[in-house]
Amino acid sequence: MKKIPFIYIIFSLLITLGACNEPVFYTIHNQPPKIEPFIGGGPTNFVTFSSKIYVASGRSIYSYDGTKWEKIPVQPGGWIMGLAVTSANLYALCLNSNNTTTLRKSSNGSGTGTGNWDDVTGDRGVYDRLQSVYSANNMVFIGAGSTQGNSTTTQKTAVLYMSGDTTYAPLTGISESHRLNGVANDGTNYFLSTDSNTIYVFNGSTAIARTGEGALFTGIINIGGNNVVAISRDSGSLYEVTASAITALGKSFGGRYSTGALAIWTNSSNRLLLAGRQDSLVYSTTSGYTYGYMELELDSGGIKSGANFLVPGNTDASFSSVNNHERYVSTIGKYPVNHLIQASNGIIFASTQKNGVWSYKERDGIPQWNAETND
């Protein structure tokens, strides 16, 4: 039998794939050259303080003034686990070299002069490890944990809170098995999301538990006015959250997971809820790139009637945060996103899980998602 040269086999396969999978090649064609991020690694959440956006990665905090990112002059020290803000201070949760954790604050966000980094202290009780920090409406909440008096597989958890900018104390009414993963405010109440089916309502006294049947919450956000929604891990299902109840809204990703990233995008009178999406844990050759984020149309009253989650650039949408679906798919659509924020100049920033800070803006005359280079 005469052997067919290997190069002919490859050529035939390319022709076959090209004939059957034109969208794949079209998507590749729309993929801009990947660039190296100015802020690499797995960045923290974004916060806005004194008209600047802040984010941290590793041991460094960076600020964005509307033009470019720069590393702040004096760092708080340690590995930065998360950021929070009040009107008076920027807060950084730090893992120190001796494996302890400290919450530090700066009144000017630079760590210099009168804004030098100060330790925030208070009553931790037995909760020796600070795990996360979140803020809403000038209140700071800290997730804390302890293994004291427990087996290594059972960790006690708590929520500490600061009613001012000085000290923290344990919040009563919190289950010792629920870890804090987000905070929102409706103008009256604070809603504390946990990695369970429970969200706590706090109005200045004891926290009260509210449950969403079957949910495992990953994030929470105020979408306007007194409207607060939370998102669950499985299928990215949305829930309305009020002081009295948690109600499923019938909006979901449908088969993909939520990363917990939630942000509001605006353009003139148009508003969208952006929600980070992660691919199914079960591999499929037909799933394609299904990371990035999804969009849900909002109006002045909250979620627009009849709106559903759509992939950015979907032709069924009235508008989108991007102008090209295929370019979205071939860029940020390939990476899990942990945090999102839109700057006042309209640029969207994303903290990816391990590929640094990305942004959606015009590059070489083309609006596109790519790593933020600070050029």
C-alpha cells in the first residue's frame, strides 16, 4: 500500500476543518495579539477611593487616576488579600511574613505623610485569621476564621464589623460555618453574602439570617435604588434580596458557574449588570470558550422586564458592553474573571484569576479586551 505523505494528511484536515468550522477560524481571525499586563498575577477586587480606582496584586497596590495605573508610593506590607473603603480610608487586608493577618488603613491611599499605613485592631475573639474584607456605604465587614479548639477539618468562622474607622468587633447572629464573600446596602440595611444559602441582614444591631433554597451564593450587589441582588454558584442564578426574604428571579447562565464578579455598566441611559462566568467543570468539545462574563439589561427599576443573561455582543441584545462578539469570545471570553469595574471614562477593568488586570478600550483603532499595559 502506498503511504500518503504526512503533510497531505495535515492539509486535508485543515481543509475539512475550515469547511465545517468557519466560525472557529473567524473567531481566531478576530483575536487581537495578546499583550503582557502591567498588573499581573491574580489581582484583588477593585475599589474607588478619592476619585481613584485601586486594585492590588501580590504585595503591591495600584491606583488609576483616569489616565494610567501606577504603583502607590508606600505599600502596606505583606501579601494583599483584599481592599475596602470608607469615605475616610482605604483599607488593605494583609497576610504577613509570619503568617498572621492584619487590616491596615491609609487616609490618602498613598501610604505617605499623614496617610501612612496604620494597623486596625479590635476584638477578634478566638478568630485569629482575617480572611476577607468588604465595604458598603461607609461600613467595613471582615470575614474571620479560627481553628482553635476544633479539628483541622472544621473551621469556625465569624464576621467582624467596624461601625467607625477605628476598631472592629464580632457581629452577633452569624453562623460559625458561613464564610463572608460579599456585602451590599439598600440605604437602610446591610446584606452579608456567605458561601452558603444564607445572607444576613444587618441594620445596626444583630444580624438576621435569610435563606435562599438550594443556593450557594458567590456575590451580591446593589443594582440601583434599594434593589439588591445576589448570585449563586451553580448556573449563575439571580436572587432578589430584601430585609424579609430571598426570592429566585428566574435569571441564570444556564449550565455555567458564577465566579461572583458583579458590576454595573452604563452608557448614556443604558445599563447592564455584568456577571463573571466560569466554564462547566465537565469538559465538552462543543462548549467553546465560556468564561468571561454575561450581561443582563437593567432599567431604572432594576432588571428590565423580560431581560435574560446574554453573552456580550449578542445580536439579540439592544446594546452591549462590547461592539464585537467574536472579538470578545477570543479575548476575555477565554479567562475566568473574579472582579469587574467601570471607570468614569467608560473603560471596563477586569481582574482575571491568574492573567492580571485586563481592560476594554480602544487599541490601534479597535475597541477590544486585552491586558492593561498602562501605555
